Amino acid sequence: MMDQMMFELVLAEVKLPVLIGVGICVLGLFVFLLVFARYFGLWIQCKMTHAGISFLSLVMMSLRKVNPTVIVRAKIMAVQSGVLRVFPIRTEQLEAHYLAGGNVPNVIRALIAATKAKIELDWQVAQAIDLAGRDLLEAVRTSVYPKVIDCPDPNRTAGTLDAMADDGIQLKARARVTVRTNLKQLIGGATEETIIARVGQGIVQAIGSTQSYKTVLENPDKISRTVLNQGLEAQTAYEIVSIDIADIDVGENIGARLSADQAEADMRVAQAKAEQLRAAAVAREQEMVAKVAENRAAVVLAEAQVPKAIADAFREGKIGLMDYYQLKNVQADTSMRASIAGDSARSGGAGV
């Protein structure tokens, strides 16, 4: 009886570790099945397409916060398109670009398109362009299939490019610029806004250097060729293929209006100068009037000294009484002659 109880106790002690071990194995198997079920499909795809990504690498991608589906699909695209024969891109490079915030599938598609179109583009440059925020795939597409840019941009303004020919006639133009991406200058190159601004400036300058607006209306392609030969795509991310004048209209006669405004301004200046001269003449006249009054006052003051001088001469005995009467007679005769002369002048003027 005692032996049976001891046997059961020993058996119970043996069963507990076994049960724990079995449970751990079952749990590990369950976890393995879950992991295997999650990555089995991707692993099969890698095996079938020779992508070269192991099962363990798929698991490690998740631990590194990398989406394995994105990497696997990008690697499969690169393998199936033959890009890996041109650019030996490793899986670690795809993961690094993903962790840097890049768009891995977009870069692979751009490399595929560039390879098919025989455009020079390598993995390092593609990475840099994508991380710079540029749409690399769209840039490659634009290199193959040029796009048309309206000048001025209709999304920002509904106006036109207004320029004045040498004869003073205003012309209103709209242009269409066909461009393709220059991948060599895509990093650091100016965008579409710069192309639009430069083309607009070139058209205005070309029209302004034309002698007559009729020449522009007759040969608008001359303006296009002139602007195109100015090398406006320098330091930009695009290469200008062609510049076409889409529409051109005749505006105002700005030259005539400016001439009229200038004539009116000149007239106002002349009036101001004439008014200044008139004011100066009036001031001069008033100055002369004051001068005459001053001189008259001096004459009156001098005449006031005559009686005093006569009295002094009497006291000193330099003149006598007869001399005084003779002086009075001369004064009376002078006054009479002056009075007669004044009457004659007035009567003569009235007769006329």
C-alpha cells in the first residue's frame, strides 16, 4: 500500500514538468504556425520569382518596422523586369530607403521605365530624387512623354502676357510651352513656376523689341523662335522642347495714350512755370511801386528843406528880398507851364 502511494506521488512529480514542457512546445508550435502562416505567402512568392529573400529576412523586416509586403513586391518587380541585371540592388538597400521615408515601389517603377526607355538613371540618383520629395515616376514619364505648360498659368491667373511693341500698340498673348524632364538637373533644378516666369519675360521682351505690332501678328513664330533661343531652361529641372503662341490679341494704343499724358503733363508744367513768372512779375511790380513811393517820399523830404534853406539864406544875408520874389515868380511860371502842358495832353488825348 505504501509502495503504491509513493509510486503515484513520484508519477505526479514527473507529470508536472512534462506537462509544462508539452505546453511550451504547443505554444511555440502555435506561434510558429502563426508566423509561418503570415509570411508563407510572401516567402512562396520570393521562391517562385527568385527574389532572393529568405523566410528569416521577412520576419526580421517586421522586427525592424519594415513592411515586408512592400519590399517583396518591389524586389519582384525589379527581378521580373530585369532591372537587377542593370542595377544590382540588394534587399538591405530597399529596406534602408523604406526606413528613410522613401517610396520604394515608385522608385522601382521609375527605374523600370528609365531602363525600358534607355534613360540614364541609377539607384543612388533615384533614391536622392525620391527623398527630395520629387515624384520620380512622373519625372521619368515626362522625360518620355513631354507635357505642355500654359503660360501664364490658368490656375493662378486668367490674364494674358501684356507687352507693347515699339510703335506703342499693346499685344496680349498666351503661350504653350512643351517641356520634358531633365533628370540630370532634377535635383536642385527650378520647377515649372520658373519656366513660366522666364517664358513670360522672354515673350514680353521679344514683343517689345519688335518695331510694329503688325510684324508680330503676321509672324508669331518669330517670337517663339526668339524666346526659344534664349536658353531659358538653364538651371531648371526641364528641357524646353518648343514654345508656341496659342493666342494673341491687339490691346490699347498705349503709345498714343502715353504721348497724350505726356503732353498734358508738359502743359501743366508750362502753366506752372508761367504762373511762377506771373507771380514774380507781380511781386516785382509791387516792389517798384514801393520803390517809387520811397523816392517820392525822398523828394518831398528834400523839397521840405528848401524853405528852411531860404530862411537860412535870409538870415545869413546871402539873398535879398528881390531875389526871393524873383524865385517865387520862376516857381509860379513853372507851375503855370506844367498846368498848361497837362491840359493840352488831356485835350489832345480826348480828341484822338
